Amino acid sequence: MDAINAQLPLSTNSDDENLVNGDDPMPDLPQNHTSPASDSSSSDSDSEVDESDQKLQLQTLQSELSSNPSNYDAHVQYIKLLRKVGDIDNLRKAREAMSEMFPLTPSLWQEWAKDEASISTGPEDVAAIERLYERGVFDYLSVSLWCDYLNFVQEYDPMVRDRATSRIKKGRDLFERALTAAGLHFTEAEKLWEAYREFEKSIYQSIDETDTQAKEKQVQLIRSIFHRQLSLPLSNMNSTLEAYKAWEMEVKQGCILDEKSNDSDGVPSQVASAYQRALDMYNARVQFEEQISKQDLTDTERLHQYIIYLKFEQSAGDPARVQVLFERAVADFPVVVDLWLDYTRYMDKTLKVSNIVRNVYSRATRNCPWIGDLWVQYLLALERAHASEGEIASVFEKSVLCSFSTLYEYLDLFLTRIDGLRRRISSAVELEDVLGYSLIKETFQRASDYLSPHLKNSEDLVRLYAYWARLEINLGKDLVAARGVWESLLKISGSLLAAWEGYIAMEIESNHINNARSIYKRCYSKRFPGSGSEDICHSWLRFEREFGSLEDFDHAARKVNPRLEELKSYKLQMDESENPAKPSEHGKRKLGGDAPDVESPAKRLKDAAHGPKKVNEKGKAQLQSLDGQTGNSKAKAKKPDDTSDQQMKDFVQEKGKVYNDQCTAFVSNLNLKATYEHLRDFFQDVGGVVAIRILHDKFTGKSRGLAYVDFSDDAHLNAAVAKNKQLLLGKKISIARSDPKKGGGHTTDRASGGKTSESVSSAKPRKANEQPPNERKDGGNKVELKGKNTFAVPRNVRALGWTADKPRTAEQEDEKPKTNDEFRKLYFKGRSLLL
């Protein structure tokens, strides 16, 4: 379409248009194919080469247009080449094909009409050529095309040519149409007015001298044309005034010498006044005309000057002049969307002539078919004009075939069509076409089929279906069909809370309380984004409080309360994982209430850093700090009432659990804002998610953009891996099977805030006698840990007084275990010795 903008800035002084407007017939027509006998054999050879090249070019262009009919430049080149070779039949077909796709420029229409006129001018041919001119003057405003049209009718229509009384009206009507369309064109309208005067003068000359009444009537008609032209701000106004005075002197009638006239030399005072007002208007506009006519302006600068000129004309308040200027602007810039939008809005607001407004919208959508708002406003303009259903349906069918930039333009288009059908069916006005609700239902279904795959889980799709269901009840009187609409939406967007709420609201409005309750039972245990799961539970309780019995309320509470507790536990689990907190004072081990203040291990470590304290030999009893032992208690989650939320319990994991990677996916390149809920929703269509572990930085606690997702079996894992390179929060994430044989196992410690790590085996070979890094010696007791990541493995906790590095004596072997009180006394005794 961008090629149109390069083709359509029109200039009547261009070399191409002067060539088109000439009287030469179409080049290379069959009658011009005779070759002189003196042609040499070399010229014949060159001609054969040219013909072969032309055939090859024609085949190439045909192939291009068959595969891409919207290639504007290819259409133009194809027509030019066919015209050159003189292939009349294919030339007509090519021009018709291009006209169906695009509006043609005035020069193309002039060329087409002149080619047809050069072939044949029989009665039927004249009518066909006149239809071509009619199509041409509809596409764009062009004074030169109107002049060609008027000249053709005067030359080839026998009755108009002979100035027959029965056909004079046809010529006059055509001239009046031309003046209505372009009579206010500041620089070129003078040509039309002059042609109109000459037409009427020729009729005056054909009247018999004895018929004085007819001659006088004709003189008044010519005079009125002069007066109309002199009252308009057009170019060459002074020349028009001189021509008028010369004509008045010639006919020697009327007010040739008016004593009350001013210095306009015999011009009536009212005409002189009108002429002076027109001259003032001319002087106010001539500067704008000079700006848009400059040859050294770029397209952007010329368009800017047009916009300034349009604002001036709109402030002047003459709608006819504003419309003509808009027509000039869109003829120069036919694919500038803002021009057409401003033009159509102005016409809707100012001119109430429905046919003119409809024609403007028709041409706007032909020039910019990719703008959905133009089609929407076109449908509304047709409805305001009380157009037939057939015309509206035809425009709608054309619009849905266009390529819009957003899906919401299609949605707006479908809704506008449905709105119009609803208003026409609901109104009591007699319609020429009997419209049924089935037409609305069919349009809704088409909108759903087209938009549902693209607007899945969106509020816009819910509004479309809610509108559909409401009309099924109000116009279709079919509650079952309305329920079917909602059920269809739930199959598409069942994870969207608004879909369930809309369905429930419809049942409540229809006073079908039991149906609404059954919907609550279906959806209260489902997982919705954000706080939707809690909201639907609270909504059910409010519903039963307002509409149900006490038994109904109790039943809902028994269902909802465990669900709310489950959601609360899940939220806490997610918060702990995403926001790891520092150990609080409440988590420290405390001694009994009768124990005195004891220095904390952290304080002892701090003191040790400053240097050891001296103690006597008696106080050198060894005191070992207690290691915090990770318990194996399970975080018990309540079982949901609906198996559709089975995933909830999968996230309440055993603390310190070690995963074996057999059914685990490794996810990388995550958005740092991604949370557990985002990953859960991303893999919702896959299913089988057991646990999700997002890796966080151990110092900052922020996400590292990495995660592990455990699945229940290989089938779900393979389905998850198939979603590799799909978008999540605007980033293409990488999904791969986690292979412990290549990268080591990975573990998670829920107690430490969900921090996880994945080991990567080093490529550096280990020496034969080198001890593995995951083994250490503790005297006679060697604790061997498997794998590289050992932070989640509980440490072995020994009792106080245990000395693993020293061999035990026989006395120690026979020593009885000490009680807690004995250990406590021993501890405080050693403490006092140290102090």
C-alpha cells in the first residue's frame, strides 16, 4: 500500500498526465503494427528480442500478481506493459483486477477511458465509457478528469452534441454535478465554470433568432453562471470579471450601464459587492495555496501545510469549502490515515447528508482498509442512514477479510455489527428485511471462533460471552442456550475467575439459586490467579448468607473453611520460600528458667576472635556447642475437598528432602520477578507438578533466574520440556531435563527459605591418590557424605563430653551415661571456672 502514496500525489502539469490527456491513441494498437517495407533484417531481429523480453516480463508480473494481488507497483507495471504490446482483452482484465483491489488515480482512469474511446465509439461503447468516467470521479477529486468526462459527453453523445432539447438537461445536470464536486477548487475550478458557460453559449447560438423569449431565458441563465462564479474566491478572478463585462456588452441586454454601480464599469452593485467579498476571501487564502503548491516541499512538509490550511477553513465555518479541501488533501495523500479519520469525523459532525457521508466512508476504507476504526464508523454511518441489511452485511463481510494490526479491532468490529443487529431487531420500525435472532447468534459464533484462540483467559472474551448470554435470554428467550454459552466459555477460560462470577451472576439475576449454588460447588476448590481462590470462597459464604438457609450456610462453611486454611498454609509456604527470613530469637534453644545467664555461642566465637582467655587446668573441661539439628517433622497440609486442586499438597514438602532428578525439569533464563505461582500457572496445562524450587542468591535472597520443577512421572516431564523457548513474563525460558549423572543431584532445604543449588561436576581430573572432596576424616569416626551438595543433610549431633578423637579407656567404657541434671551441673561448673 505504500506504493499508492508514491503514485497518487497529483499534478495536472506532470508530463505523464499531459501525455495521457493528449489526443494520441493508445500506443501499439493492432492498427499501428504495420512495418515499413524498408525495415532491415537487423531491426526485425531487435524486434524479436524485444517481444521475447516483453513476454518474459509479462509472465513474471502475472506470477507475482497471482501470488500477491496486493502488490500495487506490479499492477501498474503489468498494465503499462500490456498497453505497450496492445493486448486489449488482457489489458481490460488487468485494469478491472486493479480497480477491485485499489482506487485508481485520475491519470489511470483518463488513460483507460481514452484507450476505450480510441477503439470504438458506438452507442453501447459510449455508455460503457461514461460508466468508466463515473467510477473515476468517485475515487478521487480531479478537475481534469471531470473536464475529460464533460468533453467526452459533448463530443460522443449525439443528442448532447447536436444540442437537442431533450438531451440538454443531461449536459446541464452533469455540469452541475461537476461544480458541486469541484466548483470550489481554489486553483482549478475556473476550468469547469468556463466550460459550463461555453456550453450554455453554444445553446444560445443554436436558438432561432425569432424565438426572442428562449434567447432571453438563455441569456439570464448564462448571466447567473457568471454571477455565481464571481461570488467565489477562485484563481483569475479579475479575468472572469473582464469576461463578464465583455459578454454583457456583446448581448446588449440588462444592466449594461448601471448609474448606481461602483467603479466596476457597469457591473450591478449587488454583483460588485459579492465580488468584493470573494476577493477578500481570496486574499485570506492565497498564502495557504502558495504554501501547499511549492515545488521544493517534502511530503511531510506539504502535509503539514494542508493541516494548517484545513484548520483555517474549519474556523471559517464553511463546510462545503472544508470538504473540497479535504478532498484535495486525500487525493495528494491517499494513504495517510489521520487525514481520513479527521475527514470522516468532520463529516459525521457537520454534514447530515447521508449519501455524501457514506461515499466518504466507502472511499476511506478502500484507501486504508487496514484501519478497523474506519470500518466501525462506516457501519454506524450506514445504520444512521437506514441502509438496507444487504448493504450493511456486504460492508461487514468486506471488513472481516481485512488485516488489522490488533485483535481488539476485530472484536470492536464484531461488537459493532452485533449492536446494530440488536437495535434493528429491538426497534419497532418497519424493516424491509425481516431480521431474526439467529443472525445475531451466528455473528457471535463467528466472533468466538475467530477470537477465542487469541483472547483466551482475557476479560475481553468474558465480556463478549456475557453479552452473548444476555441476548440469548432477552432476545432469544432461551435460558438453556445462555447456560450453554457460559459452559462453552468455561471450557476455554475455566481458570479465569470472572467467567465463573459472570455465570453465577446470570443465575442469580434469573432467580435460579440452586443453579448458582451448584456452580459455586464446582469452582470453590479451583485455583485462580492472585487472590481469586480466596475471593470465590468468601463469595460463596456471602451468597449463602443472602440467599441460602442455615443448613446451606453451614454446608458451605464446612467446605470453604478447610479450603481457606489450605490456601493460607500455601501462602505462608510461598512467602517463606520467596522471602527467606533470618533466624529469630524465638528459634534459639533456651535453657530452663532456673539457669543463670549463659554466654551465647556467637558471643564465645566473638571473644575467641579477640584472643583466648587464660584458664586453669581444672577448668579445661571441654565444652562443645550444640549443633541445631534439623527435624524430620512434616508440614502437614489438609487434604482438599476437590481433587482438581491436588497440586496444593505437592508444595508442602518435607524439610531437608533430597530429590533424585529422575522427573525434574531445569528451568533457566527466568524473569527475576517470576514467582512460584507464575511457574505453576505456566505448567498448568502440562499438569503433574510435584514441587517447584526457585534458586535464590544466598547473600541477597534475590532470584537467580533458575528453578527446578519436579513432576510426578516422565510423561508430564516430557510435556513440560516440549514448552521450551516459550514466553513467561516477556522472556523465552529454557526448559531441559535435569540429569544428575552429568551435573550431580540437587537438594532443597525448606527451612532455609527454599534456597537450592545444583552441582556441576568439574572437568578437572582427580589424581589417583587424591581424596574426594566430599569425604573427611574425624579421627576414628569417618562420616562419608554422598554428592557435592551436603548442606541439607542433617549433621550428627553428639552428646556433651563425647571425645571422638581420643581412644576410650576401660574406665570410660564402664562409665554409666550421665543424666540431664549431671550434664547441667557439669556445664555450669566448667563455665564458672572459665569466668
